Amino acid sequence: MAEKDPVYRGKSKDVYSITDGPYAGKYRFVFTDRATGYVENGKTVFDPGYDSVVGEISGKGAIACRFATHFFRLLKEKGIPSHYIDTTKENEMIVEPAIPLSMPVEAPEFAGSAPLANLEFTWRNNATGSFWRRYPFVKPCRNLHKVVEAWTKGDSDVLITFEALQETGAMSRDEIAQSVELVKSIAEIVSLEFASKGLHVIDGKFELGRLKYGDGKIVIIDEISPDVLRVCKGYTPDADGNCTVYGQCTVTNYADGKRTIKNRKQVSAAEFITVF
């Protein structure tokens, strides 16, 4: 299939409109080998919790597509709707066109104004990554009971409060409550699925939207893959769900006014090939 009719180019995948054939009117997701992370001491470190593309991992697109297929089909079994239709190649799937949760710019005549393109919802089983960097008074890997946060999605993701979403008119109170419940439900399914393989999901992020030709109900769109999950091996919780071995795994640093946190036992994107 020719690479034509592009709709969107993201950090880890490209989206194309299908104009003919049995899937005419649908979208084609192409999962790429592009990977996010950071550069430390001249060395590339791949980490799905970061926003910048820092290189490629050979075969990652096929792995991500296989994962997304597995979880979208699992969600369907659990009665949770998504935009997923079918998987046609090892790194391509067909999805229903969907409208991300967004909001047009209210005053385009003012320089610097911009629309809310779409939202991502992070959920966190444990305190690490940007959550710990923002709230360093919290013990690393503390149980967060799948706390949900909303972020604007773009070149640089920005945290936005639920109250701000409501007051700006981007989402209603009911839509916010529905979205949080949906994210937590999916997070529980994903966490249990990884637990069945002896792995623990630290956190993840989902994108929500409305099917273009649906009834307006909010569903999960985009993907569920190694690109949107952080997973660790060796998680040992206490009675409150806090990891008891975080001291052997977590490494933090504070220099030049910046905090960093790493998890030695985090499963790399390349290692995901052996799961599911």
C-alpha cells in the first residue's frame, strides 16, 4: 500500500487515510521504529516516559503493533470499546477515524494563541518519572492507586488540571469523571495482564477520543504498546502496595536545579519482544 494520504505523524507512528478497498474511510496506523528517550553522557537511553525521539530500535514497530493488537482485542473481550478494527500487517492496523479530546482556539487574533490539539491521560501505579520529579517529597515507588492526570499532547506534553479542563470548556465535569473511570478500568486490565507474566506496570498513558461516526461516547484510541507503558521486573509490594525493594532499583540525582530518577529494573522496549 502506497504511503499516501497522510493524516498525522507522531513520535512513534504515522497515520494515513484509506481511500479505497474494503477499509475505505478508515485510518491506517503504521507503527515505526522511532523511539523516545534522552541522551546522557553522550549515550542514548530509550524511555517511553520521555517526549523526544532520540533514535530507532529495529523491529520496535512490529512489537508495538503486536502489543496494541493483543490489548485492543483483550479490551473488546472485556466490553471496553476502542477504535480498533483489524491488524493487516506486522506493523500496521486499521482503526475507525476518531476525534481526539480537543478544543479550538478561542481568540486566534492574539499572537501565541493555539488550539488544544488532543489530550493524554497518564495513570500511575507507583511514584516515579515526572510524578516524582514534580513531587519529590513522595517516596519513590510509593503506591499511587492508579492516580490519573491529564496532559496536553504535542512536541512537549504539559500537565493540565481537571478543574482547568472544566472551566475552559474543554471537557464537562461528567466527561472528566467518565474519562478517569475509563482510564482506571483499562489500567487495571493492563496491569493484571502484565502481572500474569510476572511483570509490574509502573505507569502508562492513554489517549481518549470519540469515534468520528459514533454516538459521541468517549473511548480509548491511539495505542497500548511499549511506547506508552513503563514496566518493571522485581516489584515486591508491602501490605499497602508500596515497593519494598525500591532502594535496590531507584537512582535519583539533583544537579543544576534538575531532578532525575531512573529505575534499574525497568524493562526496556527491546525486551518487550518476549512478552505476549
